[in-house]
Amino acid sequence: MNIAGNTKWLHWLILPALVFCPLPGQAKLKVVATLPDLGSLAREIGKEKIDLVVLGKPNDDPHYIPTRANFVPSLRNADVLIETGADLETSWLSPPLQKAQNPKIDIGKPGRVDASQGIRLIEMVTTVALGSEAHPRGNPHFMVDPVNAARVAQYIAKSFAATDPTNAASYDANYRKFDAVVSAKVRGWRAILQDLQDKHLAAYHDSWPYFARRFDLRIDVFLEPKPGSPPTPAHLTEVIQKMKENHIRGILVEPYQDRRLAEKIARSNDATVIDFSLFPGGIPDTDSYVSLIDQLVKKFAAAVK
Ligand SMILES: [Zn+2]
């Protein structure tokens, strides 16, 4: 067999491979998002132009995530780091971040997105000493208000454009599209939730003040005495009493919380436990940020009607 004479066909294999493999200068933007809600927004803005790593899983407790093997290498290689801020991730993100030694994602650099910038925190405290264990500087769960999420999407688009100017127009267009979808959706969500303002729900943890404020809802009885503090028998007696007084028929529970305890409290009030999540993927049929809010709105309305 004449090997030399047969090499011509190799060109047909190699040439397309060269055309479609990105050259080193065109490598994708490496993005790390701390939590799945931010990861979903990064995907909306970056689409196929980014390589995305999301550190936390949808079922994790976002206040305390153990360092996994991929944290330090992902942070070391990142062009962009997106975090919630407001001290939600500080306790678990700081150690791997220090080990990663990556100046591109230092605070103040275009590669660092602090989603909490410009967000007015609810339950704001001025010093860490006054805050609760899980919310040392105020309530950090602002992403579940879709208007805040659209704002954060804009920060992300700006950071991507600054760190990867070649694709700036694409990031901007994707942000505008996301913003338009959310604006239209908010009107629909409001319509579903209107006239439910006098109905209260309880929650395991104080995760929903921004969601409740956006849609004028009442989620104001919590199984935890303070965010991050485990429920005590005395506090739970109070919870049962408040649920009776306010005719509360549902307790919102997230994947990482003690569902059996919530079920016990619910039973003593003829109420039910409702699976809620701050993160896409934490409850069924939520593969994106928008589908997550769709589900939360639907479940809230079903629970109080
Ligand atoms: Zn919290």
C-alpha cells in the first residue's frame, strides 16, 4: 500500500478541524459563578462564547458550601468571577479564592462582578456584629426579585464586554433580550399574584423578602428564630401560634432544609410543606432563571388560593 499517495485525504480531515477549533487568541471567556442563579444569568448573557463553572449546586445551602476539588483550579483560571456579595459567600469563597491567587478577579477589577452593588439590602445592618449568623450585613437573597436579576444581568454583560471586547456586541444584545423577557414576564407574574396580598405563608428561612416585596406578598413567619439559627422548641411553639392567627396554610422549604421538621409543624396546623428554591434546578421544571420564577409564582398562588 502506498501510504504517501494516500495522505491527500488526510487534508480533508485536518483542514475542517483547523477551521473549527478556536485559535488560542479566540479562546472562550472563562467564567466562574458562585451559585446557580448567577450561573443561569451568565449563560443567558454569554451563551456559547463562555466556558462556565458554577461552584454551588442547586441543593446546596448557599451560606455554607464545602470547598470542592474544582474550586481552586477554576478560580485560578477564571477571567470573570460572579458572586452575590453582601457577605452571602464570604465564609466559603474566601479560602479557595486566596489559594487561587488570580489578580484578574480581584475586587475592583472588570473580571469581578459583585451582584449586590447598587442593590438596597433589606434588613440592612451597619456592622457585622449586629447581623445574624447567616446574614451578617443584611438579607442577601435579592436575586429572587426578577427586577434585581435583570440589573445583575446588565453588570454581567458589562464585565464580559470589558474582559472580552471582541464579543461585546453579542453580550449586550443578549442582555437586552433577557431584560425584555423579564419585563414582559413580570407583568404576567403580577397578574397571577394579584389579590393575594392578605394571604400569608411561613418559610423555614428568611429567603423571600425581595420576592414578597416585588409582588406585594406576605412571607413573614420563619421556623428559624434568626437566619442561620436552628429552630428551638420555644420558637416553634410561637410559630404554630402565629400560623393559627394568620391562617397560614403553607411552609416554604428549600432543598437543604429540615423538611421533616417543617412537615411536623405543618401537620399541627393543617398546613402543607411547599418545595421552594432560590436556584434553578432546586425544584422540578426549573432549568433557567425565568422558569424558576415561573414555578415559584405558580406554587405560591396554588398554596394560598
Ligand atoms: Zn439566608
